Amino acid sequence: QKEVEQDPGPLSVPEGAIVSLNCTYSNSAFQYFMWYRQYSRKGPELLMYTYSSGNKEDGRFTAQVDKSSKYISLFIRDSQPSDSATYLCAMSASGNQFYFGTGTSLTVIP
Amino acid sequence: DTAVSQTPKYLVTQMGNDKSIKCEQNLGHDTMYWYKQDSKKFLKIMFSYNNKELIINETVPNRFSPKSPDKAHLNLHINSLELGDSAVYFCASSWTGGATDTQYFGPGTRLTVL
């Protein structure tokens, strides 16, 4: 079993929709949670970072962590065509080593 | 100026060859990484260096040898290339390698082994 599971999609939504992306994990020691966005043929870039449980909001993006269920989510409100990318979750227990999900491919249709 | 740069961007080579990928960061970071991303977009860490010292060495075949001549460079040398080595290889860097540090990724090197 992989450390981090993520539905690869692809996910296709109309412009303006609310998008929900999710990851589950098995290691209860994980306490640092991140979402990366990766455009086609580019390297991943950090979108959101959350420590432990709770919510974090940044503009149209909200990250949620539920450690009791070992489940994290990224919500995108008012989705835009420029949001079309692959979204990767990543998590770490304490430091150097990050475990990534397989990424969810999102297309926002104008 | 590009923060994390990699060369080459594309690499096509025959099985059995030896090849190198270079990475440089101009951010002044202490920690650098190599990741492998397979065709299914699964990103897995291979190595991590902090100030030229190896910190993480995942279960990577010893055909892969990282070399860090200084903290701004982390090169990846691959011996006896195999078909399964075909992937996109990403270099990344961060300030200290801590969990709260943002990792900055390079544009990737797409390796195809024929």
C-alpha cells in the first residue's frame, strides 16, 4: 500500500465550479501537509501548506486536514481555466522526507 | 533568472549508456533534492543533500549516483541505463530541508531510454 493515495482523475469541470481534490494516507505520524500544482511540462509549485489538523484559506483555495480520518482536501472556488493542471498532495512526518500522491489531473472548461 | 535550472531538458539515449543530468540553484538554499516522476505522475524522492552531504538516499539502484560539488549544484549520474529509468527527473531545493520549507522545483529533465 502506498503511503499516500490520490485519485488520478482526470477531473473535468465547467468554469466557475467548485472543485474538491482529496488524498488519504496511512501514516499517522504525518503532520505537515502540502498541495502542489503542476502545469504540463513544468515542475511542481507549492500552492498551500498546512500543519496538523484544520483549515487554511488563501484566496479561492482552501486546504483542509482531518487527521482523525487521515484525509486531506483542497477546494477551489470559482474555478478558472488557468487552474487546469495536475494537483499533487504531499505530506511529511518531521522534516526532509516528503511523500507525494500520484496527482489529480484537472481541466476547467471555459 | 531561473531559480532552479536543469540541463538537459530532454535526453534520449540507448539502453546501457551512461548519462548525467545537471542541476543548479541560485536561491542560496542549503538543501537540494532529486525526484523521479513516472508516467503516472507519481513523484518519488530519490536523494536529498544538505550542504553537500547526503541526507536521504531512498532505495535507488546504485547505478544512480548523485554528486554535489558545492551547495548550489547537485548532479545526477546514471550508469547502465535501463528502460525502466525512463521518467521525468526533477531537481528541487529548499532553505534547510525542514518540513515547513517550500521546495522549489526545476523544470524537469525528460529521460527516454530506448
